[in-house]
Amino acid sequence: MAGRPLIGVSTYLESGARWGVWELESALLPAGYPRLVQRAGGLAVMLPPDAPEHAAATLARLDGLVIAGGPDVEPVRYGAEPGPHTGPPARARDTWELALIEAALAARVPLLGICRGMQLLNVALGGTLVQHIEGHAEVVGVFGGHPVTPVPGSLYAGVVPEEMFVPTYHHQAVDRLGTGLVASAHATDSTVEAVELPSAPGWVLGVQWHPEMDKDVRVMRALVGAARSDRTDTTSATPGTSPRAR
């Protein structure tokens, strides 16, 4: 167990969650996320929304970070007005997860954004989003699927070299790519399905689909592998030096 890296997964607060005789505000995360981390060889820890000034201290205790899927990113975050299809804002979550992303990039902690997490990574780096597309969430509350093709030579293609049929549920997508980001996979309709940050010194990947709903663990295993490698580098650093150049 000592060799399993600690992977933090962002969560969200919801009112009205029910279990037994209780109905209380709760920090929620679909169980597929921690299960995927565990299946990929990591230890999962849930990260409920907190004050953004605590993000750096949180990342200092983690070997890797996953920004989970969820509600729409508030359009004001990328300089837009909300469109008719855009859902209600989740401002506390936006603030916390943007702080986590910025702290992870600064600390070179391996980072995986999933669905909303990929979109938020794009926004964090100055990119914009398309607020509504058709065909990627056809039935409300039901995951669909479609093929995704990797860009040859990309980080993602090194993890999953072939076309994959992936579980999907989103109605927003990347529009203008953030600074330094490149597209590393596309759907057949040209929607950007994965992004990466080749200029970053650490491991950074975002995927638009939901690997936590799939049997394929390669994307999460790649994050866990990067976290394990980074952890080894940190623990073997010369005493008195700054791990990950924090």
C-alpha cells in the first residue's frame, strides 16, 4: 500500500441528499471515480470545496489530482453571457476547482480533467467554451457513447493509440483552446475530446468523456503512473531541495 500514490478527486456540495432517515447537504462524488482510481493502482481521497487559498496546501499532500465531471462552468469565467441552454452556476465549485488546477500546474502535480474538468482546465488557461452542442448527451440522465480518435504523437495517443468508443454525457465543449493547450483527440464531428499541455513540465491531460463509466483504465493508470514516478522523484530529492520546485 505504501507504493500506491494518493490521488485527490474534486467533489461537490448538494442539498437534499438522502440516506436512511437523513436528508442533509452532502459532499458528493459518483462512486465510479474512486473505484477507477483504485482499479488503476492509486489511493483515492475526496476533495470537497474549500477556500481557494487552501489549494496549494492541499496539493502539497497529493501525488495526483482529478477534476471530476459535473455542472456547466459559469460563462463569466471565460468572458461570456449565459446562453439559453446553460445550467445554473456552481460558483463555489468553480472557484475551488480553478484554484486546484492552478496549484497543480504550479506544483507540477499530475493532473487529469474529466468532462467538466477538461473544460475548466481550458478556461483556467484562458480558453473558451461552446455553451451547447447536439449529439453528445442524447437522453437526459443516461450516458451515451461515440468513437474518439487520438491525434498521432500526442500524450493521449501514447496512452490509447487506437480509436476508442467512449462513454459520454456533455452538452458543452472546448471552443478556443487555452494558452499552451493542444487538442489530442477528436470525435467524428470534430469536437475536441482530449487536450494536453506539452509545454508543462508535469503530466497534464483532459478528456471530454467519462472513463469512470468504462472498463478501460488506461487513462487513469497513466495518471497514477505519472503520480508514482513524480512521488519517487520527490522522495529521492536531495535533502533541503524543493520537491517539484514548489
